[in-house]
Amino acid sequence: MKAAVLKGIDELSFRQVETPDCGPGEVLVKLGACGICRTDLKCLSHGQRDLKLPRILGHEISGIVVERGSGVTQVAEGERVQVAPGIPCGICKYCLRGQDNLCSSINILGFHKDGGFAEYVLIPEEGVRNGLLQRIPEYLSFAEAALTEPLACCVNMQDSLGISKEDQLLIIGAGPLGILNAKLAKARGVKRIILVEEKQKRLKRALNYEFDYVIDSNKLNVPKEISNLTKGMGIDAVIPCCPGIKPFTQGINLLSKRGRLGFFSGLMGNDSLGADLNLIHYKELFVSGAYGCSSGHNREALSLMSKDKIMVRDMITKRISLAEVLAGLEMVRNQTEISVIIEY
């Protein structure tokens, strides 16, 4: 099969590799679509904590079951499926609580195991047994289904923060995850969804999405705007959807008393903190992390899409072939598209 294989930092090659053999309890999926995200770019350019090289990247996966090993009853050959990337142990305390994304023994497709930048992906027995494969309805395209995983990450973040209809939610950054968080919040009936963004192209595009109020941080005083919108109370919850210390600290400074900050994007850069962490003490703030998504988050995300409560096709601005994966990664680097999807 053809695959894009990462051997080391900035060493990605498109070449022929062996198609995986499907053993007992395993499932072989022929790729229909795979999303390219900023984490894939991070793996290419800097590496990643969970990345084991050499590796076929790609964790936003959908396709068709073409072979199943002996003992597999969960899916049938020919079924269209979306693949959750995390392969948990299924028996630790986190797995038993439904928090399998926190499993200490988890293996992740595209990080520990080969992922979706290939013509086929093998789902190990542990993954099949623990519910990685979800059937997708015929009316949902493979490209749309590939966005289940990033939407599921947003479900994790908003569940962690306890986002409710009474909240005024601030999203910092109008990239794909910022837009998905806005879509999810709108589907959940959140009172007001506010965006802060500095890039003009993203600001213009954001007007077509589910944000109720858009703040251009290059032209407007963000604290003043938030104060006016919240009648001086501050924002209820903030989700920075971009790496860097500035959005993180900006979020802390804009929160109301007992406000909640979602630690959604890992910090990058060496800038000074820029916030008084004593505010967490004085204002009784809550800071909640969210890393990846559980199989439960994944099921909820696909259900929302399947029931047309969240529509993602308007986010797919570039469709490419597998052979164009390096060009797709550059599109992610340069932020020229919202979502780049490999179609097979």
C-alpha cells in the first residue's frame, strides 16, 4: 500500500509499504478520508510526547471495513466506519470510569500505532474490543466523518468545563477547533459565544459561523469589549483554541469570579506568563485541562453530526490526495484553509 511515513523531524516520505495482515480479533479498514491537523504538523516539525518513530501519522480517520479477523462480531465487511484513535486497556480505573483517554496504557493511532496517512489502517484487537469503530450513516460523507475526532475533543473540553446554557463563552482563535467549539456550544444552547481573533482572514470567515460576537484584537480593546458585553462581570468560561502563552493568560485575565478556563491547547513559546496567578486564588477560578477524547466523547460527537445537530461540511475547504500530504501539512502550517482532508 502507499503511505506517508515519518522517520524523524522533517523526514516524511511517501512510499510503498506492506499492507497490514489482519489477525484474530483485528479489523482492516480501507481509508475513505483522513483529516490533517496541527498536531500532525507538530509531529512533523517538533515531535510529540506520545509519538513513536517511524510512524504513519493521521488520527482523524474514516473508511470501509475490508477484512475482519476471526472472532470479530462488532462490524461486518463493507460497513462504513469512523475510527476513534485511542486504544485503551479497558480495565484500569480511568477506562472503567469512561475516561479512557486518560488510560496510562493507551496506544493512539498515528502516534503509537500506524494511522491514516495510508491506504489502509489496521485496528488492533484491543481497539476493536473497546469500541473504536463506529458505523456512519450513508448520508454522512467520509470527509465529514473524519472530523468526528476533533469535535470529540471539543466535547471533552466543554464537558470538563461544565459549559451550560447560562454561560457566556469566550473562544480565542478561529481555527478549526475554535469553530468546532462554537458549533458545539451553539448546539448546546449556550447563551452567548464570543470570539477573539487577530488574523484578518480568519475574522472575515468567522462571520459565517456560529459566533454571536466577534472581536478584532488588533483594533479593539479586548478587556473593555468583554467588560461591556458582560456588564463589568467578566466572562464565565474561556477556551483558548491556539497555542501560546498570550491566549492562555489573556483568558485568565478576562474571567469573572469563579470563571472557568479550558486548558485546551498546549503552551508553546518562551514568553513570560503575563498573568497574575494569584487571580486563581482571589477570584476562585477553575482551570480544567482536556487532552484528546474518550470513546464516549467520540460517540457523542458522531451522534451530533449524524442527527444534523452539528454540520461540519462548511469547514472542509480543501480536499487533497494522499500523494499531496506534504502540501496539505504546509496548508495547515500557513493556515490557508480551515480543514484539510485527504480523500482516497
